[in-house]
Amino acid sequence: MPEAIVIGSGPAGAIAAHELAQQGWSVTVLERGRNLRPGFGEVDSGDLGTLYSSDEIKTNRGFGYPHPLLEPITGRTRGEAGEGTRRSVQGTHVSLGAAVGGTSLHYNAKFPRFWKRDFKQLSELGPIDGAQVADWPISYDDLAPYYDEVERTIGVQGDVSLMPARTLEQSPRSGPFIMPPNPTGYAARLLARGALNVGWEPYPYPAAVNSVPFDGRPACNSCGLCSSFGCPINARGDAMVSYLNPAVRSGRVRVIERALVHRIATTPDGRRASDVHYFDADGAPKRISADKVLLAASPVQTARLLLMSASSAHPLGLGNGSDQVGRNVMFHFFTIGGALFARDIQSLRAQSTTVQVDDLTGPFTGAEARAFGLPYIKGGLIQVGSSLPLLQEANLYAGLGAPFGTAHKTLMQTGLVRRRLAGIQFVGEDLPQARNRVDLDPDVKDWRGLPAPRVTYAPHAHDRAAATLTAPRLLAMLQATPGATGAVVLPEPLLSDQPSITAHHAGTARFGDDPATSVCDPWGKLHEVENVHVVDGSLFPTFPGYNPTLTVLASSLRIARAIGEGRA
């Protein structure tokens, strides 16, 4: 029986383990975090428990995230790097999952597809100075059947009849969604009218959330605590309930939690991985071997592991002969906006984010782009609806300087954010840049004495231009919302050079046909090591402004199936 090691148990790792198990492989999944789901591997997915669902102080507990002191990520801007600053940020610098099931334990399950043109950005739109824009080595058509399969397995709601023609032209579908949309939240309905009033086409957001009973799990009850929380009734499809738990119950997959992988060793010639080294929960050094090693640790941690695996055969890091590992790290930027109302609009009383608007995806190639000295500007999706729960609102006011006592109590009683603000998020594309990179911090170590990953970053002029171009249009939409008494937008690239604190990461081990400009081949295999494959978002050469989880799942499934069938 062939054997595989999968490093990381989030969406990419879970679906790869599931696929290989179905093809008769024996799979060991190594996960640095702990299991937070009672019953995992022992009960049906619909019966899985949780330690963090609908828990309003969950975001302060750190459930499912790396500890900022024990597992730090450091960071600096490129300007600071040029001045010799080693780091200016240390702790939870970027949002990463660190638990069995990965970041999908607390995602809100938005499931848009990337568009056809996103796979051929360099060919269709051309280069941009200072950016390493590249075509993907695969097309939308290559990925489409895997999009279809993931949507059918995990359960995605939507309505093809309400999707704009341009959206279906760029992301054509082979059939309808497997279930209809959930009811649209009241606040989202108001904002959708604002979008209509400025000539846009809002439609139900495709989401991996049950609107009807599906796969032995109930329909969503619209509790509102989706984003950053777990689902208490397992109405949300995620890496664990849809893939990892069934895979473990098949008997062909085992998950070792709290297994901190720190090295992939190779044969003396460097052509094959020989062993994977990790520390177990007690800190004891362990090693295992397999026919294939699949990296699904997230773009930051995948780059870190490859760099820590340097050897005489790979002096710059495993698979890093081209010095591309860690480069081109990308983070979606966000413009946060809100419309203020004079009354309670029940922003949290619905599935998180029930409406999508994609009228600002671009590309903008006319005078508006030339005004910024750019050949084009790409935008992204607008996520409509939701707000903050009680404790997060309290922390927000405190962070803005409201003193504890009467002033803070008055703000809480008013409920300005929680009750009267309807929010949107604009997801902006971050262009790949060679100098935006992940490397190993020369001084800071984690609790096992391993080098912390360090992110060096600055937004491209394109990202600032996109934020500048789209912000007034977003503001106009909010101002056109019926009943709105005020509106505000906050474009992140115009406020800071630091990357967004977001779970949307990509790059660092891009795939392509040329070993001089990419780390992996079109099947995710390291150009320099024949039995190591990257299957997570590290592969992405570009990062369109859409939520990435569906594309991560589809891409990993494509690669895992080829591995299982002996084609990769």
C-alpha cells in the first residue's frame, strides 16, 4: 500500500488526505495544532462537538490560532527592512489556523470561484512594473471539474439564475448549485438596495452552508456567528466535517496532533525526500517516511518549513535553487465600510454575509488606470452584511480610546456598531512582488527553539491605486442605501504598509513551467525534489480578490488525484 505524509490538516491537507485514502493510500497527517472537536474520528460528522462555537469571547481565547508568544510570526515593512530594521511587529502578525481542521474551523464559508481571466493575467493584461505577475500553468477549464466536485461534496448554496451574465461568462458552471440560498439578512437586503441604486447587480453569495439538511447535517439557523466562530450545529461544511473526519473514519488516515514539523530531509543527492522530522506533543523528536510528502501548512508556514529544510544538497532551502521560496507572498487587502442607521437593523441576525457584489472586479484599463500610471487596475468582490457581536464591539470602543466607565457604557448602550451599522468588506487583489517575502527571523525563535517566520511586505502602487479608485464608489453605494444616515469607508492600503490581519494568504511557492521563476511544477511537485508536492495556496502565482478556500480545495484535489493515479 503506498504511503503519504500530509503536513497540515486545513482545507488543502484534509481534501488531499481524503482523496488519497479513497484511492487506497495510507496517509499520515501531521498537524501542529490540537484537536478542538470532541468525537473527531469516532462519530459521524454531524455529531462532532466543538469547544468554541457561538462563544462570544472565543476571539479572545485564541482557540484555533497559534499562540503569539509561543509561536510568533514577526514582520516589518520593506521600508523598515531598507533601514536595517529586523522586525517591527511580533506575535500574531497574520491570521493562521493552528488546529486540526485548520482555518476552516472559523471561516465563514464564502465560496466564490476565481474567474477565467485570473488564470491568464500576464497574457491578457500584460506586465506591471515592480510586480512578478505570471500566468497560472493551468486554466479555469482545468480546474472547473474540481470546482464542481468540491461544491457537490461540501454542499454549496447559491442561485445561478440570479448571477450576473458577466460572472457566469467568467466562471461558467456545469449545473445549478446543490441547494438554494439562505434567506438574505435584513441589513444585507438594505445594502443590496444601495448597490442596485448605483447600477450594480447584487446576488446571493455562494457559501458552503446548508440552507437545507445535507450530508447528515442540519440546515443553518441563521445565528449570525459565522465569521471567526465555529458552527454549533455543523450546518457549515468545512475541512473537518466534509473531508478529514470521513477520511479518518475510513481507517486509512491517521492524524497526529501537536506534531510540529521542522525538517524534510532528503537523500544525499537531494532528489527525494527521505524523512519528515517533527516534535511530538511531549517535545520528543520523531521522524517518519513515506512515498510522497504533501505540504499544506499555509503559505507562511510552508515557506518556513522549506527554508528550515536547507541541506548541503539544498543550501538555500528545500526546492529553493531559484531563490523563489518565500517570495511573492500575497495578502488580500480590505476596504472596510459601513452604512449607519437611526434604528436597530439586526445586522447579526442572518448567516454571515448573504450577498455578493462583483461590479468592481475590473480590470479598469481606461483613463482611471492611466491616471495612476498603471496599464490596468484590478479590483475584487464586495461582501455585504454582518456586524460585530457584543464583546468585539466593546473591544473596538476601548481600542478607539473610549475610557472605561460611563463613556464606554453609553457607547455600548447605544450599540452604534452592533445594532445600527451595516458593514461591507471589499476584497482587493494584492499583486505578487519579489521583495514581499517570508524568510526566517535571524533572532526570534518559537517555543521549540525553531526560527520564527518573518514577513517583509509593502503594498504595490497597484494596490493603493485600487483602494483609491474603489473607495469613493463603495462610499456611494453605502450612501445610496435606503435609510442610511451616514457612511464611512476605510481603505487599508492607504492607512498602513503592513499586510492585513487576514486568513487570505497566497504565494511563496508558486507553480509554473519554468524552474527559474517558480518553485513547483503544474502538479505542485518541487522542481528539485521528485516526491514532495505543495498543495496549499502557496502555489498561486496571482491572488484575485475573491475568497480563496474553494480554489485551494479544488487545486489540492486536482493534485492529489493525479498523485493517487500515478500521474504526478
